[in-house]
Amino acid sequence: MSIAESAAAAKQASILLAAVPTETKNKALAAVAEALRRRSGEIAAANRADVDRARAENLVAPLLKRLKFDGGKIREVCDGIGSLIRLADPVGRTLSGIELDTGLELYKVSCPIGVIGVVFESRPDALVQISTLCLKSGNAVLLKGGSEAAETNRVLAETIAEATTQAGIPSGWIQLLETRQDVARMLDLDEQVDLLIPRGSNAFVRYIMDHTNIPVLGHADGICHVYVDSAADLDMAAAIAVDSKCQYVAVCNAAETLLVAEAVAERFLPKVKAMFDSKGVELRGCEKTAAITPVKPATEQDWATEYLDLVLSVKVVAGVDEAIEHINRYGSGHTDCIVTGDRATAERFMDLVDSADVFWNASTRFSDGFRYGLGAEVGISTNKIHARGPVGLEGLVIYKWKLIGSGQVVADYSEGKKTFKHRPLI
Amino acid sequence: MSIAESAAAAKQASILLAAVPTETKNKALAAVAEALRRRSGEIAAANRADVDRARAENLVAPLLKRLKFDGGKIREVCDGIGSLIRLADPVGRTLSGIELDTGLELYKVSCPIGVIGVVFESRPDALVQISTLCLKSGNAVLLKGGSEAAETNRVLAETIAEATTQAGIPSGWIQLLETRQDVARMLDLDEQVDLLIPRGSNAFVRYIMDHTNIPVLGHADGICHVYVDSAADLDMAAAIAVDSKCQYVAVCNAAETLLVAEAVAERFLPKVKAMFDSKGVELRGCEKTAAITPVKPATEQDWATEYLDLVLSVKVVAGVDEAIEHINRYGSGHTDCIVTGDRATAERFMDLVDSADVFWNASTRFSDGFRYGLGAEVGISTNKIHARGPVGLEGLVIYKWKLIGSGQVVADYSEGKKTFKHRPLI
């Protein structure tokens, strides 16, 4: 089947899937978990073949680790499916209702987006997570995983397709793409594919964003900032800076730049430098920073760099306004934090920093769907429309307007024979 | 000023505008209305120059009419501003709140999108409407109107900029582009411009959509359908078909195709043919239609054509499922109507037709922001994300997440020292 045919089949299935009741979707999800458990031997065998091949091809250790998908991982994704079943169905919610006139009622009702294209890297768990999120939200999905995981992904997709079709889900709703050429072709299918969710490296996500007219949900960079204000509790500030940088360095919500108000720089910097030294973090500072504590000099490029590593750029700023300006200039619109004891300053920061997540006295690492209590995370978005920040199931739905009349025509209203009531119904 | 500089100025202003209080925005809107009234002589003079030039260049009569912007039109846009002032501010609404843990509260708060690029054709009223909508929703705006209206638009933009700056709105928030080259360059400025709203012809909107990475809010076509089911009240069906086609033919929510269930075609078609004849509507029918009533033959191309004229394509279908399939294949995802007395059939139609607006027993012409009671209309969108159908002010806002803590770090939660509460706050 060509990618255009796969996309057409997914589109076809998506129409029917939009009307599948919650109960059927939940039963199908349970059937997926059951099938994954039942076929866990087969899945593990396919995964061993992938891992062996990857090892022979000298894949680096962290990627090998992510590629591995065995009994423990299968149990984890099945637990995830259990949680997903318990979440409310995002489809079919009445978002507003208004009586336009007697016997003419308008409802805004949530519905699936349609066909979602997801491109992810080596972790096979992502295939199960994203396809079950799409199913719960009534969307068809085109999936392309990392080529290292080809065998595993094939068995997983087949298992999910089979289990869901038997449970009454329209066949064709899940389609696996296998080559990079398929992905390139998918990027052109804006008639069939309604939304792309790329998961992976900065360069990869940016490539997708730059090569398609299809809307993209996601983020390329995560250059996150911690700003330590002159009115900050400096112990709190140090703890937040260290957690934001070090708690897990390889992720998008880790801090990359520390901004420090001039008024507290002399007291704060030596203290936090010692803490970062003990964690093995290299600091790269502006001239003012270097005048206070020994650091490597930061270049212009450092302010625009997502290290994803034990490196932190440090800049002394005059105050909150320079911090806001710096963040809006160099940041990614992802997650930025102010540490201050002053409410007005904090509110100014949170209002004027143009980022998805603006934090006051809390680590940037809280920026995450599970920590936010969304129940499931589709991804983190730095988009300015549709969905922003950590995105839960509600990012996979849109709405349609249902107007229920009894024969009304517009001529009667434009000629003044009738007038609108516009009375809220809910 | 180059377009890149204009966009940068707008971006800069948008940051500050996001935090401007409702009262200041409303006062600025009132100042705009006042300034338009005060300078109405100057505006009318500029418009006369545009109209004279357009007449000399042989602009067709309907466009000349749209171009005209005199005392009556100025009063109309000022009334519109009065209504806009009375609408609730879409910015700063708390959409959700959750206590993650003691002293760690997360709020999802609506905020402006940022910088909106709007490209519209000849009507100068559009400049006032769209810029005041952007102001109310806290967005900066880059505007490009039709070149026929250049003089009028220049005076209007200057009047609005001056009045709002004096009223405390950050200067630079409104920028007028003057050439087509400016528009082409704006399409590349995805770092500065967050959303494009093109208003105009099908070909024009499609051109914009195909030449930018910036998200576009709008619709290209409006191929809307009326499906007359076998369980329809045929008098009602005829009235809805006639209103949908004829009440105003040149607009996107007018019907272009009539689908008729085979079971009622012999009774319905001759009756509705007579009504369309009296309105001067040319029917183009499928073979089955032609066998019942004299019509021009429809070609494959007719099903995919937005006539915007007194022409209607007519097809006899087996029933609701064939109607749904036809609409999802040839339609624009805009507005489609079923006429039926059967609730289950209507629900099937409304669930499976993948359109922004799905109507049961009401004219497609109701698909409009003012008729929907939205108070103001930004445009009509056939997008599958962000905003769909008639879009009010809420289409010009997104949200940010504000997390208010008291020094919390993620390490405490990942190490099990603390656990999340996730208690809803609102």
C-alpha cells in the first residue's frame, strides 16, 4: 500500500471513528492491553532482533536502552492503557449551547481532529502510547517510528490493529509507515492529514515544521530560564536553579540560562557556583558574572543554545525588565521561572514573558503533562494556537457546530419577520 | 520602515499589549470611534480619491460599491466598536486551576496570540473591524488592504494608531503594509507573525495557505450542501434549499449542491425546480435528476465547484450514507445541512459529516458569527485545529500556564519525598 493509500484509508476510518461510542473505544483499549500481554513473547522476540541488529550497527548505549522493549516495558504500557481507559472521553462534550430562536438551537460539540501523523524516534513505547491516545480521542493515526525499532513496531502495530478491529473499531485507523521516504511523502498530504506530532531532536522537529503545510504540534527547542530577582529568597533561588538545571539535564524543560538581578549577584553567584561545581555543571557567564565568580566566558551563541547537558549560561541583568527582554529574545517560549518574594514583580514577569509556561518560585522541571495532572501527555507545544505547553487529550480534539432547527430560513431574519433571541442554553 | 522592522515593532508592542488592562483597551476603542467621527471629513475625502482613481481604472461596479466608505459606513463601524466595547475581554480568563501540592498552584489563563497578519480586499470597513478586534483581544496587527483603497486605509490606520497611542496602548501595535511585496515578505516572518487571517477570494486564500509556514485561520472554498432525506418534510426542504442557495449567492455559506434521496426525488425535484426557475437559478443535475426534471447535465467538475452565483448542482443519492460520502469527498468542511424528520438519521449525518457546521432542518446561511450570537466575527474557519466555523474573539486568544509555587523542586517528587495532590481549584 502506498503512503497516499494508507492516508486515504486512515481518513476513511477517521470519519467512522468519530462516531464510535466511548464504551466501544474503552473496550478496544482493554483489548489492546490484553493482546499486548498475550503476545508479549512475540513482541520481545521482535525487539531482541532489533536490539541485536542495533548493537551490531554500534548504536550508542543510551539509544540501545531506549530501544529495549521487554516484559517490564510491556507491563508499563499496559498500565498506561488502564489509566487512559479511566480518563473522560474528550469527544462529544457540549462546550456551549445557545437558543438562536424558538426551535433553533446551536451547540458547540467537541469532536476528533481526524487523522494525526506521528513521527517518533527509537522508543517503541511511544507507538503504543500515541496510538492509544489517538484511539481514545477518536482519531486515526499514521505512525512512523525509528528504523532501529522496525521489527518491534511492526508487531506492535499489527497487534493493536487486530485487537481494535475485533473490538469494533473501523479498520484502517492505524497505519504504520516504514521508510523516511514515506514520511517525506506524508508531509505533502495536507488533504488527508490534519495534524503532525513530531517527537525527537530539535533538528528533526524543525525539519518537519519547515517542510509541510500541515499544522505541527510540538516544540523544537527548550531554552528555559530561571531569573533570580533582587527580591528573591536566595536559598530558594539556588535550590530552584539547581533542580531546573540538574534534575534531568537531557529534557526540554531543563534550564539552560540563569539570569541574576545585579542587586543580588554578588551574594548569590558564589553560593550557587559552589552548588553547581559539586554537581559537575560548567558555568558560562557574561562579563559581570565573571567579575564575581570564576566562569568560562559566555558568547552570544550561548544565550541561544539548548545544551541538554551539564552546562549553564549565566547573565547578570539590571532587573525584571531586562530579564523579560532577554527571555523573549533568546527563549523558546517553553518554560521560564522567576524567583522573587515580590508579587507585583512576579505578575509582571508572568504577564510579559511570552512563554507557554511561566513559573513563580517553582522549578522549570514541573512543566509536564503528568505533573500538571492532565492524566496523559500528547506532547509539549510551543505553538501560539490550538494547544500550548503540556498537552493532554484535549489537544487531540476540536469542535463542530451543530445547529438543530425546525425549518428556519435566513430570509425571515434579514427581512425583519423574525429576530434572534440568543439565549444561553447551558 | 521595512516589513521586517514593522513586524519587529509589532512583536515588541504585542508583549506589552498582552498586559494592558481591559479598561484601558475599552477606553482606547472608544477613542478610536471618537477619532473616526472627528476625522470623518478627511476619511471621506481620501476615500473619494480612491473611488475616483478606481473608476478611472474601470473597477467593476460591485467592487466600487464595496470600496466606498462614507458617513454612513463610518457610523456603522463606530456602532460596531460600541458593541465590541460591551463584549467581555477574552484575555485573562482563568480556564482551569489545580493545586498540584500545598503551595503549588497551576492556572491555565487565556492570553493574546501575539501578532496577527491580516490581508483583506477592497472594503475599508474591514480595516477598522479587524484592528479593533485585535486590540480588544490584546494582539498586535499587520494589515494589508486592497490597493484600490490605499488612501482610505492610510488615513484609517493613522487615525487608529494615533487615537490608541494617546489612550495608553503601546505604540507600534498596528502596522499598515502597502504593497504586495510586503505581503510576500510577511509570509516568511514566522518568527514575528503568529497567525494569518486572509480575507478574500478562494484563489487568494489558497495562495496564502500554500506560501507560508505561519498558521492560517480562514477558509478557501465554501462548497456547502443541502441533503433532502427520504424522511424530509418536502415543503420545509424546498424552503431551506431555496434560502440556502438564493438568500445571498455570493457568500461562502450559500449552498452549491443539492443532494436528494432517491425515494423522494420524483416528488421533490419538479417542485423545487419550479421554485428555482422563478428565482432564475440554473440547475445542473446528475443523470437521475435529468430523468425526472429538465436540467443541464452536471459534470464531475460541478460537484467540486463553488459557483457563488445563481447555479446549483443537483444529485440524486441512495440515502444518507451516500450523501455523507459525497459531502466528505467534494465539500469544503464548511457548512452542510440535512432536512429530515428522523432524529437517528440526522444524528448520523451530523456525526459523520466532517464539517465545521452541520445543520439539521435549517438553512446553511445561518453559519455566521453574528447569527451564532458570538458578538463579533473574526472570520469563518475550515481549519481542523484551534478554531472552526464562525470564529469570535476567542479565536484570537490562546492560553499560558501560570504555576505559582513556594520553592518546590521536582527532585522531591521524583525521589518520593513528596507526592502530588492534583486537587481541582475551580
